[in-house]
Amino acid sequence: MKIKTIQNKVKVKPNLSDYKKTYQKFNWKDYHSELEFFKNNKINAAYNAVTRHAISNNKNKTALICTNGEKEKKFTFSDLEKQSNRFANLLTKQGIKKGDRVFIFLPRIPELYFCFLGILKTGAIAGTMFQAFGHDALLDRLKNSGAKFLITDSELVKRIYGIKKDLPKLKKIIIVNKRKVKRGEISYPKEISKTSSEYKIKEMKLTDPAFMLYTSGTTGKPKGVIHSHQAILQQHLTAKWILDLKENDIYWCTADPGWVTGISYGILGNLSNGVTSLVYNGKFSPKNWYKLIKKYNVTVWYTAPTAIRMLMKAGTTIVTKSNLKSLRHLCSVGEPLNPEAIKWGLKAFKLPFHDNWWQTETGAICVANYPGMKIKSGSMGKPFPGIKAAVLNSKGKAVIGKEGNLVLKPGWPSMMKEIWRNQKKYKTYFKRGWYFSGDKAYQDKEGYFWFIGRADDIIKTRGERVGPFEVESALVEHPGIVEAGVIGKPDPMLGEAIKAFVVLAKGYKPGKDFYEEIKNFVKKRLAGHAYPKEVEIRKNLPKTRSGKIMRRVLKAQELGLDTGDLSTLEND
Ligand code: ATP
Ligand code: MG
């Protein structure tokens, strides 16, 4: 496919002004001064996210604007500090100790943020779960983690009653919205009013765990990833240099804290930079989203390809009508960002979306497009300073311009500490002195990284290897297609045949030659062997709660096989 380069002009000087120079001389230790440490090199991520701002000139600055689209509540850094202290006191009184797992199962309401930070202050490990999770997903996580406390509300708790008998380690449930609760439950409003708003925060070792999170489940059963307090160093610095957060920004990360993006850049990295963050607890619709950007004058917006594709479906007229003048910087993560989406962003917002790559396991962004740096449409960008990334061929040799395994040199601050109680799985990530991401990529001569696909999703057809991303990107260039998922299915002649599942644009009526037209459309854009042999129209594609296309589900459905773990499947 022809590569488009975008010059990526910026109106305001980026926080990272010289990527190349910074990368060359970078040392993490030199940036410890960005954070605050206790004596003996101890740290607490919550102290850095909130406390230090609450005792500075930022104390009366708005830290969070929480809205459901109608009502809003604002909290200053000082409010956040006091509320999380109160919760830390509540937990301590109830016997929670360092290392205990405390899980949160809540919508994006203020208590989610108070509780998350409060848990970190006590030295316990915070876990988060999407509010849409059903029994199986909840049971898996609460059981595997051995969670001792669960924080939820009077509606969501009903999903816990049916599984509670299988959770002997779950000692208490805290209900955030009721004064009257059942036996064995704690009323948050009742108990919190009895607590002090002062708390002596626990001083943690750099590698002590702070939070745990299960991966998105795109490729199989989710893994319980543990992150340490020191991860905040990378979350802070990437938020500063990649999201380019500045003092007066109104920043909106659209991710739910049930997904790692909603923690690293919806709580920790953003608060640590002392900016005002918007939290939206409401339904997605282009109209609702644009209304929020307009109302709150959002300047920096961090979202995901799946959302961008849905906005694309709604067109550019609604963007123009919304008159969004405040936006300054746009970023995207979670899935490959199709060049078509960048093109659309430029047309709609007059700004490019900056793609960046990372994983639950990496804890923070590792490869990115930086503000001010030339964007090659479809590329994930370049490694963050302090991160050594490479593409290794099957012999373990670093290669340029060729497909291979995307690997990182272990030792970056936000690297996962462990896979919970599964050392064997943890070890599988590390080979030959590298961390293997499980993604296939290539690096070009200028050092840009390009995503090809997840190792499991690569298609071998006519003796060639094809990444689903390039086929999907070509498909969504077609005006009638808004979303595409591509798989390989066994074929006696081809090895594997490419099959595409497509979602049509609203109002688009496919002609009788639609399938032929699509094949030719892709053929023109990609190498001859990479066009789909079959195309199927779907109303929607199976996706995870974090919005990723689940190709393994498409494949299992196509081949009549077991669809495997579906606990993270989005089904409404
Ligand atoms: P699981 O590990 O349970 O199968 P998952 O890998 O989707 O789920 P996450 O940790 O949320 O769980 O996602 C990380 C993965 O998302 C990456 O390995 C990569 O495949 C994909 N990804 C993230 N950002 C990008 C990006 N900018 N471009 C391409 N792929 C991306
Ligand atoms: Mg993964």
C-alpha cells in the first residue's frame, strides 16, 4: 500500500522537543526528579498521582470532572486526596493489609477513583473490572486473584450473589451507594463519614505491587498482570511526552479503568502530571462525545481505533457542526490504526491521530508517534526514550525491513512484575534476553515500527505470509466498508484462504457485484496474493470490552470450533 507521510505540524511547542537527542542520551534515573520518593528509595504511586499536588499550588485545581452527560461533579486535587485518605482509613480499619487484593466493580463514578487511589495508599493491590462483566468473567478474576474485598454498588452486587459461594476468600463487599446493606456488607457512605481525611500513606518498595489487571482476552484466556508502584515513572513521562499534557489542558481518556489504558492514562499518568481530566460515565454516541468535547473544551483526547471507526461512520458534517475548536492533540491505542482513520481525522478535526503501541503487560506506552514528529500513516511510531525495541527473525537476529517478532529489552519501569500466581506463564514472555510481545511487526530504515498482526493471526496463503491489518486497512478504504476483520481458513490449494468479514457503512447498498468489487479493490492496493477469497457482510464484529476485534472468534465460528473464553466479549 502507498504510504502517506504527514508533516504533523504543532501549534504549541511539544514537551518533548527533540526526540532523537533525548533517545540517545536517555537514562531513567535522570528522570526520577519528575517524581517524589520517600527516604530509602521508597515510593507510592498514589502519592505521586495525588498527594504531591494536594500539598502544592495545585491543591485547588480541578483534578477530575465526572459527568454522565447531564450532571457533573468536580473534584480538586485536595478533594481527591481527602476522599482517598478516607477510603484508605476505612480499609485499614477493616483489616486490609499490604499485598491484599481489593477489587473494584463499578461504573466510572467518582468512588471508583477514590477507592483505586485509597487502595494504593494502603499498600494493597487494586484490581478493576468492567461494569458489563457477567458471572463468568467476575468469578474468574475474583477467584484467580483471591480478592479479599470487593467494592461495588447495589445493582452490580446482584451479579456477585450467585458466585459468592465459590469465592471463599472474598471476605467483604463494600456498597458505595446504600446506607442500608445486607449482613457481611459494608455501607461506604455510612462508614466513610466516620473516617479521618488524613492518612499516613504506606511507603512501598519500587517493585511492590500496586495494581493488577487481566488482559483483554483478544487471543485467549485473560492473564492476571501485576504492576508495581514504580510503573508511575513511565506512565508519568509518557503522558508528558506522548500525550503532551500541559498545565492548562483538559484531558479526556475515553478508556474504562477495566482496561489498562483507563488506569495508566485515566488515573495515574494524567493525575501525576497535575492536569484536569474528564471522566465520562455515559453511553457512546458521536453526538454525546462531541458535546462533551465542546462543553468542557477538551484539548487532549486519547481514544481507540474502534471508537474512531464509529465516529467515522457518523461522518464529518456532525463534527463541523459541533464546532470543536479546543482540540490540540489526538492519540489512539489498542488496535492498529488504519491509515484511513488518520486521513479522516485530518479532515474532520484538522489534526492527525497519533497512534501508539503498548500492552497490559508493558504497563505504559512503549512505541509512539510523538507530537511534532513526522507521522507515517499506518505506523506505530518509534520506541519511547529508555525503551529498546527490535524486530527479530526466527533465528533471533534483529532485522530491518522484514517481518518478525516485536521484542523489547526487559527492564523498563512499567514492565509487569508477574503474572499472578503463574510464574510458568510469566517466563514464556522472556527468551534470549528479550521480552516477546506476541505481535509481528517490521521496522523500517528510519526506525519506524509497523504492526503486521498478532502472531496467532498471521495468515499463510499461497506460500506467503499476510498480516490481517494490511488487508483490513485496504478494505476500510472502500467507501461502503466501515469495519473489517480478516482471518485465514484452511484451504487445500492455498494453504490458507483469506476471508474477510465486513460491516457496511450506514445507508450503503451493496450492488450485485459487491464481492467481486471488493476483491478487486483490495487486489489493486495490495500484493496479488493478499486479497480475500471470501467476503461476508456482518452487522457487527465480535469485540472485547476494550474494543478489539476478536479474530479468533470469527475463525472459530467460521470453522465450527469451540469459541474459547468469551468472558470479555462485548455483547450489547
Ligand atoms: P490478550 O493478551 O488477553 O489476548 P490483548 O493482547 O488484546 O488481549 P491488551 O494488553 O489490552 O490485551 O492489548 C495489547 C495488544 O493490543 C498488543 O499486543 C497489540 O496486539 C494490540 N495493540 C495495542 N496497541 C496497538 C497499536 N497501536 N497498533 C497495533 N496493535 C496494537
Ligand atoms: Mg496480549
